[in-house]
Amino acid sequence: MNIAIVSVTENGRILSYDIKSSLPEHNAKRYCFKRYTDDSAISYDSVSKIVSEIFYQYDAVVFICACGIAVRATAPHISSKTTDPAVIVIDEQGKFAISLLSGHIGGANALTSLISERIGAVPVITTATDTGGKFSPDSFAKANNLIITDMEKAKLIAAAVLNGEKIGFLCNYPYKNTPPEITEKPCRYGIYIGTNPDFKPFESTLQLVPKNISIGIGCKKNAHFSAIYSLFSEIMHKNSIIHERVCSVSSITLKKNESGILEFCRKLGINPTFYTPEKLAEVKGEFSDSEFVKKITGVGNICERCAVYGGKRLIIAKCAANGVTMAVAEKDLIIDFERRIL
């Protein structure tokens, strides 16, 4: 996760350093009030101003201050539980860590627990399913990289769980560690994990769609963004794949500075990956290789090999248009009810 740590006092500055040091597996950046800063932190002079600048640049914002300061600073920017970053508040003594915003989908609950464990704080988590030790559909979806297609139905299922109702479950993928709230029997409320939007096996069906599509791209030099996006949209529409399912985009290192590919990735909100010819040559499978492409790049097929390297099973072979080639692969899934975020 990309984490911003915002402190306002000297004790907060010291604690912010300890928190950053305790999270080596994450990318944490410290923001300290100008009167209490150091060389390894970014200095600021207004909490509201710095929060307005960074709020949507990070996956999580950790405040070391009073709750009121954090609430007032974030309130103008709060939009939706599906898009807001995780917000956590820690007192400057490091006694309590409070999950304040985006506890499930944003991962605030999990990050609060992690930070508390690392610095010896008491985690304060108030979401009903967590306090009651119950199944949470949005936490489950987040942990398993599943797209929630209807937040209102997710809320209904969470409420049904709290009311002691069983939740039906139907899945097109292998799964394990089913909790007691989940059943394969017919129910009023249920979850379907699959890609058919018209399939509704329960009276009220929440569909969760896997985010497991890998896109491989090849292109001529200076290929335009519009050519790349047009081919992508055509492939997705023709094969009934929603754009949100894409989890990785890759190409060969020769194309790492292609503005069209970089703009395409920004459009999808995905960091691109670029593989060397040697790595792509190691990919196993049957590919539509070209001697001309091999002569230029060192490998006979870029898009299919990239897609499979980022995914596993090639589901759409090379498509070409306007100097762009593209292929699609799907990653294998095992749904695990005990999988946790972070």
C-alpha cells in the first residue's frame, strides 16, 4: 500500500518515524507540521491544505492527532466507500489506533490491526461485522480481488448476516474455508461469483466479478493512445469482459517509453509491467510467432507472451489493428474466505 502518515506535534513526528519503520513492506511517506519536522519528512503548514493535496494520492492516510482534526480535514473530500482511501487516527502517545474511514474495502481495519500489532497500540474497530466476528461481503471481496457490482446488495447481505440469516453461495471457481454464515442451499440473499451478469440464482443476488484479466500489448513505434484503447474496447465488448476486470497490463521493455501504452495504463489506473525478451522467450505455450517481430524485438510474439506471463491461460489470441496487437489471458483463482487484506 501507498501510505501517507500525517503528524502535527513533536511526539507525533517521532511516532510517525516509528510507524514508517514498522511497515517495511509498504510504501509509507511522512508529512510533518513545519514546526516539528525532520530531513526525512515532507514539511507542511496547513493540515487541511496538505490533506486536500494527498487524499486521493494514497491508499491510506494515517493521522497522528486528535480525531476531530482528522475528521475536519478529510470531510470535504469524502466521496464513496468504494473510492475513498483508508483513514486511520492514532493518538500521539501511540496508545490507540482507530479505523475511521473505509474499514473494509479501503483496508482501514486491516491496516489498523497491523499498525497496532507493530507499535503496541490498542486497535479500535467499530464496524458491526468485525466486532461481531461475522462474515463481511466487502472485506471478502477486497481480499479476494473481486469486484462488487452492487453496493446496495452488499449492504443488504451484511445486514442479513448480522440478523443471523444464512447467505447462499454459488461460485464458478474453486473455493475453501467457508464460514458458518455461508451455505450452498437456496436462500433469500446470496452471492454469485462469476462473469454472467444475467445469472441470478437467489431472490437477491450479489454478483462478485473476479479482477483477474491480464492484457498483453505490442505496437509500432509511437502508436497513439486512441489506437490502443480502441482495440482494447473492441476486444472487451466483443467478449463481454468489463474493463474493471483488468488487473495487469504488460509489454516488452523495448516499449517502456511508448506514450500510448503509458497513457492507456493511466486510463485503466494500472501500473504497467515491461518484460525483457529473454523473460518472454521462457513463457511456455503455443503462440503465433513472427520471424519479423523476432528479428526486431528478440522474441516472436509480444502480446500473447506478455498476457500469459501476467496471467496464465490465454483466452483471446492476438488481435491487431492500426499498428497495435493485443492479447488477453486469465489468472487462475482460488477463493479463500479466510484470506485477509494486507
